[in-house]
Amino acid sequence: MNKPLAGTLLALVLAGATTAPAMASAPRDGSAPAKATPAAVDFAGTVALSNCSGSVVRTPASLSTDPALVLSNGHCLETGMPAAGQVVKDRASSRTFSLLNSAGSSVGTLQASKIAYATMTDTDVSVYQLTKTYAQIQSQYGISALTLNDVRPAQGSSIKVVSGYWKRTYSCNVDGFAYRLKEGGWTWKDSVRYTSPCNTIGGTSGSPVIDTTTGKVVAVNNTGNESGGSCTVNNPCEVDENGTVTVRQGINYAQQTYTMIPCIGPGNVFDLNRAGCTLPKP
């Protein structure tokens, strides 16, 4: 996985990647195709954790008066990586997050009140509930939350992985999907596979994966095959419906987030018994 980082790190000189062009659709009147206008994707709303990246997110139904949520990876939890089959829900937390503006500068510190939901089973996700509402964050810092898309990302779509930890953006496309992605003792379902320009590294774990057309979050960055190993830690493998194993050295992955939306009810409360919720339960 794009392992969480601890302590002081050496500075890295990293080259940027090129954004793929947005596709245009032909109008019905036969005139020249209109170019799709890419959404502005920057660091606003992303956060830096002590060891990972993350973002302030909302569902399409979240209210400005709801307590804000921060999205990251399950393997980034301050309490350590959840075991396979383990689900953390409504556990008290006072973790802090450095909130970034569009330029990637820190504008303040946000604090969690609890881990609303976290797991590394079927997906690799952590969601913290904050002590501030979206309206309070907007009023104090001028920063809006990123919106979770409620539909599955499309193969070939243009995406950006925005790391608050490194203050770096990776640009690529959705190459496809892994039916099952296995890493060590964990298995994830229907994982997003990037094209090679998204060569994410340790510390990018938990970064939002943003569709450049809609500007919405479609996944959360979590892992990559570093050295060509098969199904081992830091070397995930793909397993298809027939059990065939494929190893893609140097390729990185993310976990889709649209599946979380049915599980989040009024007040941004995780209710795993809501209709359509398929997240693992404790």
C-alpha cells in the first residue's frame, strides 16, 4: 500500500504528470463538437495528516450545518491498521488535520471528535467526524468541502490524485478495475486501477481521487505494486472472477467511494442498516 509515513522525511524532487485532455461530445445540430470544460482541481479542501493525506468531504445530501467529515484510508488510522474483517465505528478520536487552501498552504487545523467509520475489509477507508460544521469551516477559512460523487467512475475518465501530505497532484486516467485486489491479509473489491502517470508514493495514502470533469471525489488513493511481488504487503495483485492472478509492477490503485453514500444518513451519521448500504459491519 502507499504506506503511511512517520517522522521527518528527506525532501523529494518530483516531476509533475500531464493531464489527459477532456473528451468532447458532438452536438445534435451537427455543429463542431464543444470541448468539455475541466473542473478546477487544486488543493482546497484537502488535508495533511501526520502520516497520510486526506480531504474534507460531503455527500450530495449533506447540510452546511452538519458536522464535517474527513476522508482518508483505513490503514492511516492513528490506532494502527485494522485487521481483515475488522470494522471501527464511532470510536472517540482527537486527531488533527492541517487544512489546505487552493495553493497548498495550510490555513488552519481541524480536529476530529470521532472515527465515524473505518475498515480495510472490501475497501480501505477511514472517515473522521470533525468538531466543526461545514459552515463553520467555510466561515473561518473560506474553504468548501469536496463532494463525493454518487456514481461509479467510468473507465478512461480523467482523474487527479491530490496529496495534502506532499502538496503534489498526480494526473492520469482510470485504466480499469480490479475485481479483487489482494495485499497481504486484506482483500478489496472493485478497485480503481490508474494508468501509469499516477505513480503515487508513501504519504499519498488517503488522497482524494477527483474526476477532472465534475470536480467530485470518485475514490480514495491507497496502494500500488512497488517491486513486482505477488499479493504481499506493498505488492498487491489483481484476482479476476476465475481466480487468475495478475501482477502489475509500478501500477497504483484506489478504492471507490460512491458505495459509502447510501450508508451516510441525516446529520452525516453512518447508519450501516440503511437501504443500499453494503459497507462491512462490525
